[in-house]
Amino acid sequence: TAEPERESWAARGMRFRLAVLITALCSLAPRLAGAQAWLSDRRYTEGAGLRVGDSLVLHPGIGIEAGYDSNVFYSNNINPASGLDSTAAALRLRVSPHLYLASRPPQRVERSENRTPPSVEFRAGVAAMYHEYFPIEPLPVGISAASVRGQRNVGVEANISLDLLPQRPWTIRISNDFVRFVTPPNSALDPAVCGASILSCYFNRDLNRLNIELRFAPGGRALSFALGYAMGLSYFETDLGLQQWGNFYSNEFYLRTSWKWIPKTALVTDVRVAPTHYYAVGARHPDSTPVRAMAGIAGSLTPRTAVNVLAGYGASFYSIGD
């Protein structure tokens, strides 16, 4: 999966932020979290919840984060032409309402130790990430407060997963994950460059991954296998040359194994091949077939500490070039 909105905040080294100035999570979840990662952590988004019928639980919530951004436009510290500082700073506010719907855990439906596992487990959710900018004066020459505030945007996450015959030797999982990343441009918004819509200057990107996985864990489940297929799609919303480099779809096939040779430590392997096609008109990136193979040990040192040590091989085979 992705890492949703985290990428747009941390992808460039020229940025510095203090995202822990104010962090609040007002939901039914039991804990607080200080980064966007909590949206993918069920401990924070799925607390007690609101019961809907006999088998579903609704989990509404909202996250509020504030921080300081020293370089809104990812620009060079010094403008080569003028020799002046060209970085614009701002306070940032991110508001992330979310809503998740999940099947009711079997231990809350029936307390008998001999309960039968459910035939289906279901989970779906949607979240929006609204970004607001508050410019800090004085701003560099040529950058207005309006251009800084114009960076406001909305990111989106949506996911759904369905487990058929969970907690049994054979299990099928079908899932889909969608993320809309919002990334500001590398310079202040200029109508002469951006045209009628300032959104044409953003580097916004849509990612989607559809995954189908067959799992087999015989006997005591010390040994398990997972055979899967995933279709990935990457789409840049604006055509600034990015579509020719970054619009692609991939068909990934993988096999994972795990053998728990002692209770809390397993020998694991992961082998993947993912033919990738760049489909934009005039695509400048050749098609490729990445291949990855890893093996190692995954274990727990303490109830809260785990260590994974893996080594492997990776290569990509391109349709043209060396």
C-alpha cells in the first residue's frame, strides 16, 4: 500500500516541518497518533465503534495536524538570477475526516471458546485530507500570500477488503486501495504558466492497487503460503511531462512463504515479478519487468519490538536499452 499523504509531505529533502506542534485525533479510537500513518493503523481508526446491525461496526473519526513548512514550493534557497532568498514559509493545517465500516469481530459476537469462524470478513473506508496554508511574512520577491494560500488542496484515500473463509486453512482475500496524492508545484502559481486552472500546475497523482490473494496454512499453521496477483495503476492528473514518465500500469505476481520454526520467529521468503507498461501518449519511459526475491528471518524480541532481517536479489529488464 501506499503511504498515502505521507509521501507528499516528506518526498523532498528541502522541506522541514514540525508536525507535532498540535496533533489531535477526535474519534472513537483509543489512542492518538502524530502522523498520517494512523489512517492505515486499525488501532487508531477502529476503536469501539458504533454497532450497525448484527455484524457490522461503523468507525467515524477526524484527525487534525498542524506544522511549519519552511519551503512551500520546494525551491532552491537562493534564486540563481537575483541572488535573493526564494523560499516561502507557511504554517500548515491538515484536517482528515475518515469513516470506516468493518465486520464485527467474532469475539464480540460470540464469547464461546468453541465459536465457528465467520465465513466472510469485510472492511471498507474512506478518508479526505484537506490541506490549508497560512503564509508567514515577509515573503520573497515575486511570491504573494495569495499564491501560498493557493496551495490548498484535498487528498483522498479509499480502500475495501474482503476475506473469504478467514481463519481456515484456505483463505481468499480480495482488496482494492486508492490514494490521491497532492503535491504543490516547484514555483509560485503563475497564471501565465498555469493557464485558466491553477490545478494544472500541481503534481497531483492517483494510485490504485487491486489485489487478489490465495492463502494456505495447513495443520497448526506453522507453515503458510500466499500466492497473489496485483494490478497497479499510476496516473498524473496534469500533463507537465510527468504523464510521459509516470503513467503506468503493472501486473504483479508474487509468492510468499512463512515457517514458524519457533513460536515467535519465522523463516520467510518473498518472490515477485511485475511486468510494467507505460501507457501515456509519447511515453518516455521504456516498459520494464522488475524481479525481486528475498529471504530472511522475522521475529519478535519483546511484545512491542520486532526485527526483520532479509536479503535478496532484484533486477529490472527493460524493453529497450541496456
